[in-house]
Amino acid sequence: MRKKGPKTVVLRKNKRNLFLTVLFICSVFYLLDCSAGQGQGEHSVFGRKASLTREGLQLSAIDTPPADRHLHAEHYPSSNERRLDLFKSRVVGLGGGYMGVGTDQNLTLIAWARSEFAYLFDFDPVTVSINRLHLYFIEISPTYPEYEKLWDPKNKNDVLSVIEKRFSNDPEYQVILKSYQIALSKGAVPQRLGDLHKISKVYPQFTSFHNDTKDYDHLRNLVLEGKIIAIDGNLLGDKTINSISEKAKELEIPIRILYTSNAEEYFRYPEGMRKNFLNLYGDSKSIVIRTVTKGAKVYGFPDGEMFPREFPFHYNIQSLDNLKAWLNKENVLYTTILLRNRKPIEKGFSLIEALPPEPKQ
């Protein structure tokens, strides 16, 4: 029998040390992976096909804006939904991914949810450009008051210089300039930002990025890291929403919030829109946040609405799974049918939890 020499013993010790080192490193990565998932959609960093970075969040394809949008107004440069606070308790801390139409209302919802990434999409290039300005102004403003000053019409000339320096070589520069002018028009962004403060005085529960430093800081950190993206998109299109869903799947981070404002009531869930929602990558915590004007006086609308006589809003939340159940069962579907099945929570706010009826035999 061969005796073990010194070299053999050393070699075995080295192999054993190497094994223990590899085991230790794997254990550390496993623990980091577990802790990273807690409270953040419980997703894994292993096996991801995309990275949660500015470059990793770029989409493979986006919709081309339609020539005719068939809306009541030519542009919607700011939100007139004043009672977003009704959504707050069901949004706070949802995490995950975010996608929504419109402008500034998205910022409030993203901050509450502590979303990990967000896509602001719209089929109006002016809305997209205003969102790009919002994000850039946040990027260069360490605090909310500094950001708000950039939207003050009194500072217009100075801000135009800031915009020129940043966007003059951008292919959309002329659209951005036009959008900035529209954003400063009567009843648009400056008024909306002023309204946020007024709403908080009347409804103290309404805290947001305008008066909550943590909310603003979360938004700004996302912006600085390139994790909020303003892009062209269409609820009826076949590119943007699908690309967002594919990206979320690659990241293994579900879309937790789909915010549609009152856009759904313009359509009866045609095939393209239906497919977009059915294929959306979400999970059991994913919700659809909407407002409706059609039927709002029947369903009830909250105090504090901007246009209570003409166009009040009813505020509604539905789980994404529940909406998919309706889309799978009902050949003809529109918001009026959904809202007939609402569960009132408080004045002007409801949930949809009921499942669609079984087809008649």
C-alpha cells in the first residue's frame, strides 16, 4: 500500500479549502438573493435575461402615435384627478413594475408604490414630451421646491435655456418645445402643482412627492438611475405594452400597477387591447387603477372634484387577475359593465371583485 506523502496531504487540503470557499461564496449569493426579493416582488437575481438598469430597460419595439386620437380635447398636459388619495392605502408599498398613461398623476402612484421601474406611455407625443420634461426637471432638482420652480412661468426664459442645453440635439426637440408651451398654458402643469398643495390642505391624508421628501427622493433616485422611461404607447397597439410585459418577464419583476386613467371608457376592449391586458406579466398583487366619467354621477363621485357638475370622476381599482377573468369570459365588455359589479368602499371609490357570470346554458 502506498503511503500518503506530504504533497498528497497538502493537495487534499487545498481541494478541501477550495470547495469550502466556493460553498461559502454560493451561500452568500443565495442569502443576498433571498434578501433582495423580500418586499420587492420576491424575484430572483439568478436567471434574469435583462438587467434593472437604464440600458436593460430599453424596449424592443414601441407603437407609432396614431394620426387621430378621437379625444374630447387635443391634449391633456396635466391631470385633473384630484382625489388620488382614495387609491393610496391599496397602492403603498406594492413595489414591482409600473406602467401608466397620462402625466403627473403617475409620479404620485409610483412614489407611493415604491415601484422598482416605471414606463409612462401615451399615444399623444405632447404628453410623452411633457413626461420627459418632468423627468429631466426631477433629475436636475435635488428637492421638490427646485423642481416646482422649473415649472413656474416666471422662470420661462431661463428654463428654455435649460431645455435647449439638454434637448437641442434630440430628434423630438421641436415637439418638446411645443409641449413645454402647452404645459405652461392655463389650467396645465403649474396649476396642477399648485393644486397638489391645496388638495393636501383640504385632505391631509393626501401626501405625495410635493410634500413628502421620501416620496420625492424615491422618484428622483429612479430617474437618476434611468428607471422611469417616457415613451410612445397605445392601449390598442401591438408593440409598447407587449414590450413592457416582455421586459418585466425578463427581469422577473411583475407589473404591479397598470394605471389607465379614464382611457378604458373610450373603448369596448377591442382585440388588440384585450390581448395586451391578457398577456400582461403580473402576479396576484397586480392591480388596475382607473377613473371613469361615464356613469360617475350614478356610481358616486367624491368631494373635491374639479368639475363636479360636468365631468366628475369615479375612482376604481380591480385586480389584474379579475380583469383577465372578465376579458376571458365576456365577448362584449366595457367599463359600464364592469362598474355594475362594483363594491362601494367610500364616496366616489369602489373595487371590482365580482367574477363574470357563467354563460347561460
